Amino acid sequence: MPEEDPVAWTMIEPGWNVIASDGEDVGHVDEVTGDSTIDIFNGLAIASRLGKPRYVPAEKVARIVPGRVELALTSDEVKGLQAYDEPPESATIVPDKASLLDRAEQSVAGHVESEPMSPLRRLRFWLASLVRGRR
């Protein structure tokens, strides 16, 4: 089987498999944190089973290929990761003198970010992994 070419962190999508350095499937991507406008990748929230997602800092991501994120952590190290706490919502302050168009654009821009997976979507990915016979 040919080796897959790596892709940029901005390509990662919720639901991609997450594999530990020892080859064990440790869950799937729940959320990606970073700022794509200035190309800063902070890390990932990964979910396994129905538990609370765990946070993996960017420096612990070894490789990203379509559909899969490979970590520089063993499965035991992944179990010891801290739970992911969603960052607080950020707000952009629009000056009082901003035009109606500027206010509308700012309103839309604040809703473009991807949403973390809901518990039902997380359950769907977990059930699908059981059906596919994941490790």
C-alpha cells in the first residue's frame, strides 16, 4: 500500500481517526484549535468512546494525512491527557461609527468557525467505529 502524502492542519475535520505512536486507534477528532488566518495550529480535542474529549497540543501531532491524525504519544500517554475545556467565546468590538455593512460582515464572520461535535454526533462516530471493527 503506498504511503499517503501529509496534509496541512487546516484540512483536519471532525471525525478523522486519531492514532497513537504505538499504532493504537485512540479516538477521533472532535475539534481543531488554531487560527487559520495566520496559520497557527494550537492542537486538537480528541474524543474516544463517550467520554469528555482530551486536548492534544500541536507539538504532539506527528503527522496528518487525509482522514487520520498520527500522534507522537503512546496510547497510555493519551489516556493521561487533560480534558479539553472549550475556549470562551471571543468577541470583536465594532466601533460605534462602523457602517451597517461592516457590522453585518462582522456578525457573519463570527459564525464561520466550525462547531465542536455534539454528543449525538460523537455517539454516531463511536457506533460507526464499532461497526467497522476498529481496534
